[in-house]
Amino acid sequence: MGELVHNSLQDPGHAIQYGDVTYLAHNNTVHIFLRHSKTDQEGKGSSISLTPTLLPICPVRIVQSFMQARPTNPGAFFCHLSGRPVTRYQVASVFNLALKKLGLDNQSYKPHSFRIGAASAAWVSGTSAHDIASKGRWKSHCPRTIWVLGSSIVKHAFCYARKSQYGANLELDRHNATIFWQGKGGMRVEEICSKVKTLLKVQNAPHMLVIHCGGNNIPASKGAKIANTGMFCKEKVHLSGMGNDMFLYRLQQALQAFLNDSSVKVSPRDGQNGPWLRYD
């Protein structure tokens, strides 16, 4: 959903904008440029094309109708007649109302079910795994994949790494590995299993699974007081720039050790340190 609509009225996230969607009359297709997606965490961008069908629900006709009704002002492609962007919360609310009208359990269906459901339907109809991975922009043959799951600490670390000169992959390409970040604000320990099960429906099992979670399970009254070390922001919840540097360095150092030698069980060891993202 993050590819389509704003996270909130103030936060556009990576939602497609008006200028990212083009109707091509010569072949009756719709061209969409995605600036970022879950399968493109480096933000390199990718393009997809919607082709017409003879079915009652044709994606090209629907997009054309929407573009004719949509205000011509720039900004979020999916917006209200007032020009205000459609948000994740609004989509989820309408989605749940539709499920209620249909008499379906909203605990069994979530907005991400669209992508998983499309892949499942394609598989049942006989579409090859290669074509499903290609159209869904999934990396079906990644050499060594590392999943990093956790709360907002992971989410913010990913954003910090992506903007750095080293990138979201922490320069582990040289080890034939790629990192898939999945950080969610407020995530609790009990959510990890369901998150992993959901990812396994559309992704191959990872070579490594890194979990950084649990802080949100600690009541504020029982949490340890954070000293003013410069590792955290002023609100003492999220890491500062220096804190993210240390977090990512330690993560990269450990992953490098594990990738180089499968017999290594603990890394970094006590006393080991070094400069940020520099190889020995």
C-alpha cells in the first residue's frame, strides 16, 4: 500500500505522484513509475505497465476514468476531489467497511492481502513462479538474503543507512548478500511470528534472520533511564545520528563475520570495535 497512498496527510512516504502515471494512447496502456517499493529498498525506481483486458474490470479503463475525475493539480496521484491525499488509514477504514458488508472476518484479511492474493490467484491459474516474481517485482533468486525485522529502531536505521554513502545493503554486496529491512513502529515481540509467516508467503526463506524487538513490551514505568550519552535523540526513544552509526556498524560487523565463516556463533566479541562501515 505504501507504493500507492500517503502514510498520512503530512507524510507522503513513497506514494506515486500525479506525474508518475501516464496514459499511452498509441497502445492503450498505463505507464507507472514507482520511485520506491518493498522490493526496491535502495530507491532505484522501477516501471510497470497496465495492459487492457476484456474483463468487466479493466485496470486501464479504471485508471482512465479516475484520471478524468481527479483534480489536475500535482501531488499524490490518489487524492480526493479536494486535492487532499488518500492515506493508509482511509484505505484501511474503507477496506474494513467493505469486508463487513460482505460478511467477512476483517482479522483474516488485511490490505497487504491484495498483493499476496494476486500472487496466489496467478499461481492457481497456472502462471509460472518466474512470471509471478517478475510481475510482483520479487527477487526469486537472491544469493543470500538477510531479513532485519523489528520496531521503529530498525525502521529509522534503514532510513539512515539508505541516505548514507554505503546504502541500505551496508556494502554487503561484496559478500553476495542483500538486506531486506522490515521495521514497524510500535512492533511488539508477539507480532514477530505472524510477520515472518506473512513474508514467507511471498518471499523465499532468508539465509539469516535478524530480530531487534522487545522495547515496546517494557512498560515505561519499568524501563531503564537513558543516560545523556548522545546515542539517543532528545525524546530518548529513537537513536541519534551517532546511535544509528553504532547500531549499523555493529550489525554490519556481525553480518560480515557470519557470512565469512559459518562456524562463527557470536559477533562482535567483547572488546571488538572499529570505524563505521570499514572492512578489516
